[in-house]
Amino acid sequence: MPPRLFAVAAAVAAASAVAYLAYASLLAPRAYTSAALRREMAATPGRLLLLVLGRVYDVSRGAQYYAEGEHYHGYCKGDDHTRAFLSADFEKDGSDELHALTPAQCLGVQHWSDFYVKKALEGEYPYVGVHEGRFYDRYGQPTEALIAFQACVTRGEMLKAENARLSASAPNCTRTLLDRSPGKWEEVSCEAPRVPRRSGTAGEEKRCICVELCVDEAGAEECARRAAAAQCEGSEAQCARACAACAPSDDEDGSPGAPKKYSECAPELSSCNVRIS
């Protein structure tokens, strides 16, 4: 494995180890069924038990967010609606089915799982146990579904790191202020065949970079799809590099941190005018 990729893999492994220790410190022996969770809440008025990734947290202190009638009450009905953490749409995403998520979406779910771990460690939302269902069995042991989700998170972290590296090495666009109204406009341009994109790296959203474009947009979508499904020819890291280099349209294509299109620009043009205020 090349040194840079080894460093990325080592960083991911280290982060996973820290997360494991955090979760291990919160272990509880009991595995609840959905019916048992509903009985627990019915027996104690005001008690609110939230489910995320098969883990149960007591969020009673957050009644202003989770009580009946509040926006996030759907997480406290005894069923695992983890997928809804991506949209807060319980009609569309009120499910624990995560197998078709892209790496970017897996990172989004993991963000919320980490949020509740942090709140539990701080004592605000105590960890209660696990839910017997998709992610844990009746003995409180992780299932294949949870292991598969964790693998998706690892792929997402690798893609994110590789996209950050590629964005950092990409040349800047040439930017020229324009005399145009209403608003403030500029021309962003690159030397063909490169095209302008907004950096997808956190903290660099306003940076314009020049990236190589795939042969066509279908190629970019296929590249991102294959990366998400880990069906690349060659190594996963090679596919991550290819997807970043050929500029999938945005994070939702499955490549977190990938360069983003400008909404005002045709994706194949080497220069275009964009509104900056």
C-alpha cells in the first residue's frame, strides 16, 4: 500500500478505535424489543427513549425536541427510524434500512450516532441499551447489517480524505469580477480540458478549483455508483481517486467532499459566470 494511502487507512483505523472505546464505555447488558421500549415509556410519563443505529438513549431532558407533537418525536416511538436522520422525513425515511446508502449518506448517519454518544458521555442523554432488531440480536451482539454499515462509513472516510487531497492539489480557477447586475458576479475559468468547480473540502467552500472532467456525465455517475458499491476495478482507493478526479456533481453522488458544480454553469464548460452575492 502506498505511504499516503496507508496513512489514510491508519487514520481511519485510529478513529474507529476511538469510537469503539467510546461505545464500549457505554455498554449495557439489556437488549430491548420495540414492545418493551413502548412499555418502558408508557410506565413512566415523560420518559422518552430514542433509537439510532440500534442503540437506545434516554432523551427525556430534551422534551422540547422529542415529546409528542414535537418535530423529532418520531425517533421515540419504540421503532428504529435511523434512516430518517438523513431527512427528518418519517413518512419517506421512517426505516432502519441502510444497505443502499452512499458513503456520504453513511457519514451523515454516523454523525448523528456520534452526537448521541457524545451526549451520553456528557450525561445529558444517558445510554440505556440496544434494540433487538436490524443492528443487534437478542443477546446485544452486533449483526451483519451493523457491520456492513460500519464498512460503508470506513469507505466514506477514505473517499473524503482522498477528495480532500485532490482538492488541495488542484489548481485555482482564474477569477475575474464582472460589471453585471443585479448582484455581484465573476467569471471563473480554467485551462481546457479542466473545468471550474467549488471545492468540497470543509472550510474551502468558496475556493474555485480546476478539475478534469469525465468523458461524460454518465461516466461520472457510474464512477460514483461503483465507488459507493465498492465494485471498482482495482483498489477502492484507486476508485476513490478516479471519482474525485472526474468530478462527480456533489456529495450526494456518494463521494463525500467531492468538488461541486456551480449551479449557473454548464458542467462541461471551462469558463462561466457565477453570482457571488
